[in-house]
Amino acid sequence: MTLMAELAARADGRPFLLSRSGTLSLDDVLRTKPDFSGLRAGDVVVLEGGFDPVSIATLLRLLDEGMIVAPITPDTAVLHEQFFRAARADALVYQGRVTRLPCGDRRDPLLKQLRDAGEGGLILFTSGTTGVPKAILHGAKKFLARFRTPRPALRALAFLRFDHIGGLNTLLHTLFNGGETVTPDSLRPEDVWRDIRDFSVRLLPASPTFLRLSLLSGFAASVPPSLELVTYGTERMDQGTLEALCEALPDVDFRQTYGMSELGILRVKSWARNSLWMRVGGEGVETKIEDGCLHIRSENRMLGYLNAPWPFDGQGWYDTQDMVETERDAGGDAAPPWLRIIGRRGDGVNVGGLKVMPAEVERAALSLPGVRLAKAFGASNPLTGQHVELLCEVAVPPETPDKAREAARALTAKLEELLPPHAVPRRIRFQNIPVSHRMKQQ
């Protein structure tokens, strides 16, 4: 049975996508027939769009016809040329129009693997904030198979976008399980919480940055009783923000998520709603800790990168680069350990032989009144090799250089009470900290 035939069997006229501009049902998608003139099975097609009828119908039909689809959005326009080259793209589809691209490569071994099998695929891109975005290739059959296991589908808000594995996860989970997804006009906290209220959303998947900014905006008074669950991921949460959220929303459950484009969205169990400790696992997933770093082996892993070296070892383990603390409970060694992420490998700052994780400094700064966002990093020091510096975005920015120096001294004094001496920032600057279109701190 083809994908479209499978979805047609599930169509019952009910909308699965809700927004202020209208609704969308599976029947609407099935009636939408995009023009694929000039495309053929095995082509790599970059699809620029979002959660709209044409984009969703195009995505599903391209996969159904054995093409390899790379979803992108207008938000990443400055990276599109890099995406085309990294994906070996044969064509771009935008607003129903097909444009041929000169980047196609029929010899690429990973793409050839899918073409020889007569199978479609998905290409997802890393953010590219630290270099050229990596093109992550998945086979469509294995990627879609996980959604065929029936699971509960709460009315959810589509916080993560069309080009993100979390956004695709929300869309496909909704389609295969008869759920409903609300698409917001923007990710500004005031707009998102208005949509949660007006559409009686029950599940909000969000980033810690978004939730932190929501706290500062005083959102709690407008949260409707429909909201049951908030999941957070894509970046590190800090304990202070999580505890403040749990206090502000005592009737809402909070759960951490964990996943990546290379391995998919993994099943996670949180120790408690106000805890950052979690277990990562699920069917077909194994974990181990080596030198304090989390490694994962998953049956649903990607086929590989199209523009980067093979990242798995000889036994299929993937180094996540996430440094973790571990804790075991009464289950002993037979049960997977509880994990808490403390930072990324390579992010540590070496101050005179003592290691500082930037996340430790950021958590301390975020616990102080008026600090909206914080970013810590290492800088060269002729005596200690490195020292810690800190960028802070505050609710009321200092108006003059003198006031900035005074505010930095006051903030340093407070951090000295919270951090060991070698972790206290030697320089603090006040400035706006960029937030990406995915509401992640950059």
C-alpha cells in the first residue's frame, strides 16, 4: 500500500491542522495534486515550505513517488545555497514551481543505495551555527515505520518547524494517530500563548529559551486549563527555570525530550516533573557512558551524512558529544542509569588546570533577578591559560558605560556567592543574545 493510499484509508473529513487562517484535513491534502513536471524517482528535491496544504501534500507525494526530500523553510534563506550543495539537490520546489538545480550527483553512494532500492528518503540539516550544515540522510521506510505504532495524540502546538525533525515528528504523529496540530503565526511568547488559549491546546513542545522568555513575560495568568503537558528539548534547560515553571503551572506536567536528526526522537522518562534527570531508551535503543559522554546505538539511525565522515563506530555506537552525570536507583545495574546533561564535550573551560562547564556559569547567572539570557565561554589568559567570560541579556540594560561597569561588579559579587572562584567570570558584558528562528539561543 502506498503512503497516500494508507493515509486515504484514515481520512474521515476531520481537520488535523488548525490555524487562524483556516483548517486542513486529510481529504484536503488528498485533493491537492502538485505538479512534479520533470521530476523522477530518486531525484533529490529540496522542498521550501511550511505547515500549509501545498507543502504537506507535496512532501507526502514526493515520498510516495520514491523521491528524496529535503524540507527547508524561508527562515534559513541565507543557508539555502549551502543546503542545495550539501544535499546534491536535483531540484527545488517552491510554491508549486519546480526549478532544476545544478548540484545533483547520481554517483553518491548513500543516495545510490536508496535509488537502487527504489525507496524515497528524507534529508535534514544541522543548524550550521558552527560551520557548514551537515546533510543527514534517512530512508523513508524506516523513518515512517515508527509512526505506525498507535500512540495517544493530544492536541499539540507545532512549535518546531517544517525543516526540523521535531516538527516532522509532530506532523507525522498527528497524521498517523488521528490527532490535531495547531500552527502558530509566530513563535513570540504572546502569540503562542494566545493560540494555546484560543485553540485549547493540550501539549506544548518548546525550547527552554522560549519557556524562559515566557516566564519573564508573565504568561502564567493566561494559561488555559486545557494545557496538560509541556515537553522541552533542543537545548539545555536550567534547574532554576524548570522549578519556576513548575511553580507557575502546578497542574501541568513537564517532561524532558531527547533526540537528534541523526537518531530520531528517542523515548525519554523524566525522574520527576521538576527534575532534569532522565532515562533515554525505548525499543531498539541502547545507551552507554564513556569518559563521561553519552553514546547511543539505535535501530532507527540515519544512513549517513552526505557531506561529512561516517560518525558511527564499528559496533554502531554514536557519540552524542553530550557530557552527563549518572545516578542509579534501587534497580541496580540491571536498570539503565538516570542521566543529567551538564554540557557539550569541548565546551569546557580550563582555568589553571580546573575545568569549568559554561552551563554551570549560565545556570548561576540565570538564577539572578533581571537576567533574561546568559552565555558563558572561555577566553585566553596569560596566567591561567583561560578564564571565563559572560554575556548577559538583562530586563533593564545599563544606560551608560559607567552603569554597565557598576552592574557588572554587582553581578560578579553575586556570582562569587554561587560559584567556585575559578568559575567566576572575569569579564561580564551586557548585550542582546541572538535567538534563532527555532527559539534556541545562539
